[in-house]
Amino acid sequence: MIEDKILVWRFNRGSKDAFRRIYEKYKDALLGLAVTMLRDRSLAEDIVHDVFVSFAGTAGTFHLSGTLKGYLLTCVGNRVRDYNRLKTESDIGLNFVDTISSNSNGPMEDAISREESGQLQELLARLPYEQSEVIVLHLHHRMRFGQIAKALSVSINTVQSRYRYGLEKLRSIMSNGVTK
Amino acid sequence: MRPEEDIENFVRVRKPRVTTSEQMDNRTLHDSFAAMEQTIQVKSTKYKPSVLRNRRIRLVAAAAAAIIVAIGLFLGRYRHTPEIPTTEHREAAQSETILISMISMRMTYQRGGFDALDQQFRDTLDVLGPRSSGASMKDLLREINGS
């Protein structure tokens, strides 16, 4: 947190090293979120790229009110939402199988991880975007409900409701045996 | 454990382990640095403060600095009067001036964090400029206030 404040302070003074450090620190988390929500690796990379370029354009005027990670994750979430609004449903989710490139724990582990993540992405795609977004931010990125509420500019009750309904729906989908 | 029994755990363990490619890193950093440079360039060409405004800020800052210094000196003297028992002497600051600066910086940080500190640095540089640090308080006050 303190490190992020200092990085932002240096970034606002035009430090490329500070920006590089921010990028290195959060790039994988941001890409993970985008991949989970979009199920398309190349599109996810484009979105993370755009978020960082846009963030770089705020050098000198950027004001951090919450956490930097929360801010960047929310930027990715907003862009994914905008993209989904524009895109028709039939185009979504054609190449999710190729989205994961892990840190190579062995071919068997990679295959299992890939299949499991693909399964989760399929399930999340069946939820309303707002619900899956809250679930992923909370469970994958360990953001507290209060942080998510602040980042999304909604009340904490709304965030908790989205989370609860999302989990219930996931449970219902899985218990109905829709997914194999 | 079946997924239905622990849906949160089911989601948690299926977090995708993705890493960015070197190609993506290069492209993103290159474009981001370009965006940073452009922003900083635009800012530096846009920033033309009016003389009047600058002068006002200088006067206000100088007056504030003079008041803070005066209060600090007054308190410093008052502390050494025999009526008030002095606590254990600590060499935390080498002089009253440094101590006042430290107090001022701490108060500023408490008020507005790094941003407020940064603003104070800027205001200080605006007022004092590249003057010698050896200049006495009296000389500085006379020079800044013009009297």
C-alpha cells in the first residue's frame, strides 16, 4: 500500500521506472481477470494493454483514493463490460480453451488447470456480468466487498447481493448438471 | 469435496494462472511510455501561470511561513522558561529551524499525505527559489516581504 503510494507519487513526476514497476506488479492479475471474464486471451491482452496506456496518460494528474490494484482491476472490469455490451452473444466464447498459459507445472497439471479454468469460465459466462465480476474480484483477487463497492460506485449491500445471487445461481447450474 | 458443497472453494481454486507474454509486455510498455511522454509534454506547454496569480501565491505563502516561524520561535523560547519543567533532552533536531520544518512536514502529511507534502515543496521552492541555505531568517524575511 505504502509502496503503491510512493510508486504513484513517482509516476506522477514522470518516472518510467515507477510505471514499469506498477506494470510488473499487476499485469498478471489484470490479465487473469480479463481472461476469466472474456474467455479470449488475445482480446484480454488488448484490454489490459489499453488500461495501462490509458493509465499512463494520467501521469501528473493521477489521484489514488483506494488501492492501486483495485483501481486497475476496476478499469479492466469496466472495459470488459463495455466490450460485452457491444458484442453479440453468439460471438462470445469460441476460443476459451486456448486462453490459459500457465507457468508450466508439467503437462498433466497444465492440462488439468486449463480444463478447470475453462469449466469455471463457462459457468461464469452464464451469470449476469455484474454478478460474475463481483465473484471474481472477491474470490480470485481478494478484494473486500467494501473495496469493490467503492471501485464500482455502488453500495456494499448491492455488492453483497450480487455475490450471493451469483453463487446461488452457480450452485443451481452445477446441481442441475448442466455442466459436465 | 463436491463443488456443490463448497462453491466458493470451487471458484477460488479455478483461478486461471496466466502470465503476460514478452511481446505483450514490450508493446504495452512502449505505448504507455509514449502516452506518458505526450501527457507530460502537453502539460509543460500548457502551464503558463499568470504573474499576478503567482505573486499572490508567493505573498500568501511568505506570510504563512513568517507566521509559522514566529510561532515556532515564540514556543521555543517559552519552553525554556523555568516555570515549565523540561523533560529529558533529546537531540532529535539540530536546530529550532529544522524542528519547525519537521513539525510542519508532519502536519502537512497528516493533513493530505504525499500530495499535500508535494504541494508544500512546490510552494516552498516558489517562494525561496535557489537561495543559499546559509541565509539568515532575518535576511530571508526582509527579502521576501520587502521590508
